[in-house]
Amino acid sequence: MTPITLYNSLTRAAEIFEPADPANVRIYSCGPTVYHYAHIGNLRAYLFTDTLSRVLTWKGFGLTHVINITDVGHLTSDADAGDDKMEAAAKKSGQDIWAIAAHYTQAFKQNLKDLNVRDPSRFPLATDHIAEMIAFGEKIADTHCYRLPDGLYFDVSTVPDYGRLAGTRDDAPAEGRIETVEGKRHPADFAIWRTSAPGENRQMEWDSPWGRGAPGWHLECSVMSRQYLGDHFDIHTGGIDHREIHHPNEIAQNQAHACSADTGASIWMHNNFLVDRTGKMSKSSGEFLTLPALVARGFHPLAYRLMCLQAQYRSELEFSWENLAAAQTRLKRLVQSVAALRARGEAKAGGKGAADASPYRERLDAAVSDDLNTPRALPVLDELLADKKVSPQDRLAALEDFDAVLGLNLLTLAREDLRVRPDSAGIDEAQIAARLAERREARAAKDFARSDAIRDTLAALGVEVMDGDPIGWDWKVTA
Ligand code: AMP
Ligand code: ZN
């Protein structure tokens, strides 16, 4: 296998990945804030980390991968102003905050399963680490923090190179720091602990040396990454927005805690955004698409996975229904080719092809070892499936590698699985099958009027019958 190169946001360069211990590569991924459903943009972030973890595993590394669940502390503004997103959601819905967190955490994990994202080694919850966060805060309070009436703040001028990751100078506030807190010494200073205001009615709060309140958002990631992966680990990931505020703040905390310039991770990796025509998809705007919303429109979750794989993780990716439909068609074609290959393989079992499949594995390796270049790996897959010089058995065996890396389940997905009935369709699969059987009988009896009538009834219910469809799909739902 070729060495793998990964782009490090810290150095703004692609670097050859050389972990301290190849048998235990340690990765921390910032997890979702569970005050609402994850939108498909958030899910792109975890498709990226899944690709990273699959590629490393396939290349023979052992992994410990942590994805945290943010169930406290993330404010409506990244600049320490506004409400806690969780508290705000609880107030708005009148529900218990713990029930909200549990519900959306569960929904997030289900999304990952549906997308065939492998479980990380752990999903730690921020609220299970309050004591550790307080201990971390106590260690850095005297040397790196100062008190304000509403909490304990980190003074970013006390650490070297603050803002290096963001690519900004420490005196140039990054975008998004418009709202600020009175009394901060520096606009980039941030809360380690937020003390509840007198009369503030919070559902989640804890006692601390800085008063009753809740931890600042950035603290949890420094604490949990250190607890599960050690003072210095290999890779830290997040969406590109985290490069500007959240990760620089984690780095500052890590440096303060370690009393050194070490950022805490060797490589900081960031996925770019999924955008739609109106701009970045965001949870707080309230208008966003979830994975179940795609399924309700007749799309298989793996079609969305494929759509994401068609772009390298560092490029912006535009979501549109057309792009998703094109990805679903591509996935159907792949599944069809695998079915055809299997049929051929069974017909002449044991046959040897003129060529072997290893060049395809090598090209897959070369593509994904180049900073996870999945768009370059996909045409290799197409070529492999079409290469008649390689026996069907060898092609199917090589497909295991593609499945391991790309997670498309091509060896197990059946064409029926991809026929997802939209919620709006007025008919179910069994009824469709029954009508199609009647129609075949009518055609066999040369009763074309009846055959056409059945076709029209199906069309009225949103089912298009596709006679002679080149990819062999005999019906699809158009609703
Ligand atoms: P959040 O739930 O807001 O804490 O975000 C969870 C993850 O999704 C973070 O790594 C974000 O950086 C990432 N993220 C947020 N919006 C998008 C988007 N539109 N496209 C890709 N990643 C995103
Ligand atoms: Zn984080």
C-alpha cells in the first residue's frame, strides 16, 4: 500500500500521515449538538470521518475513534453570547431538556446507521464529563483565565500563536464574533464556564468554583479528547466552520493545560460545507433537509452517501434534487452491474480471466491515499465492473475492497432496496407487483388496451412503468 497523504489545516499543506502508533491511530471528531435533527450537511461531516476511518482501517491501521455528543454548552452565537442551544430548544418546545437530548442523539445514530457509517469506538456525552471539565478549568484558571460577572473567561493572549489554525492574526476577530460579551479583554476570549444569571431558569446547571452554571462549549472537546485519546493524539476533525473559532479555542485550552505549544493533535482536518442555492445549510435557520426527508422523497440513504463521495471532502458540495437523483441512478447502475456480474460468475464458476484485478486495487489505493480522493476512486470502480478481461469472480472479490473503503454495500444491496417509495405515492410495492403481473398477462394475451389501461392507472398513482428500460428497472416511482 502507498503512504497516505492528508491535508492538515494547521500547516495548510498535505502531509504524509505517520502516526505514533500505527496499531492505534487516535481520532477525535466534533460531534453534533443534539437540540434538533442533524441536517444532511452535518451528516456530510460524518460521511467524511467515516471515509477517513474506513480508508485507514483498509490500509491496515488500528483505530480508536471518538465522536462526542454535545448536549450542553453550545450557544446560539459562537461568541459566547445568546442562549445555550439546548436550553433554547427546551424552552421553545416546553419539553424536558434531557428527553430532547436523548431523542436527537438517537435520531443521529440512526442516520449514521442508515448511511452505513461505522460506529466509532465511543460516543461520549458532554454532560457525563462535567467534573472533568471543572478539574480542567481549575488547572488553567489562575494562569490563563479571568473572571467576569457571568463566568470564567480564557485569555487568548496567554498562549502562543492563537488563531494560527484559523489563519487569522490574534488581533483580527474572525467572522461571526460580532456579538460579544462586555468586559472581555480581547474579542477572541471565550467562556470556560458560564455562571447562571440570577433568576435564570436553566434545566442543566452544576455547581463549580465559579458559581452554579454550565461549561463553555469548547471545553468539552479538550476534556473528552484528552480523556479518551491522551494529551497528544493523531487526528482531530470537524466542519470547516470549526477552523475559525471552536478548534482554535480547543487548541488554546490544550496548550494552557499542557503548558506547552502542543496543539493536542498532529493533524487538524476539516470538511467543507454542503450548500444549497440559498447558501450553507444550517440547523439554526430552521430550514434544512434531514435524511428521513430525502427518503420520504423516494431516495435511498446510500444515494446521498454516493453523492457525497462524488466530491472530495475539502470541496464545497452543492445539494440539489437533480444531483441526488443522478447519484441514485448511478447507484442503481452499479447495483445492476453487480447483479449481472454475479449471474455471469455463477454461470461459469471457476473460470480464469486473462487479467487479474490487482491494478484496480492499486488505483483505489492511490486515489484514496491522496487525501481521500473518493471522486477519483469511483471511475476506477466503474472500469473494474466493466473489465471483461478480469473474471467475474475476481471482479467480485475486488469489489469487497471498494465496499470496505466506500461503504456503498454494493455486494449486499439489491435493486429492490433502491426502489424507495415516496411518502406521497398512493400505492405500495405489493399492489404495484400485482398490477404489473396483471399487465404482463394482458400483454401475453395481446390485450394491449387493458395493458395500457393498467399502465395509465399506475401512472396516476405515481408509478412509471419502464418497458425496455436500459438499466432494467421495470418501474419507478415518480411522485
Ligand atoms: P453541529 O451539530 O452544529 O455542532 O455540527 C455538527 C458538524 O457538522 C460539525 O462538524 C459542523 O462543522 C458540521 N457542519 C455544519 N454545517 C455543515 C454543512 N452545511 N456542511 C457540512 N458540514 C457541516
Ligand atoms: Zn468539538
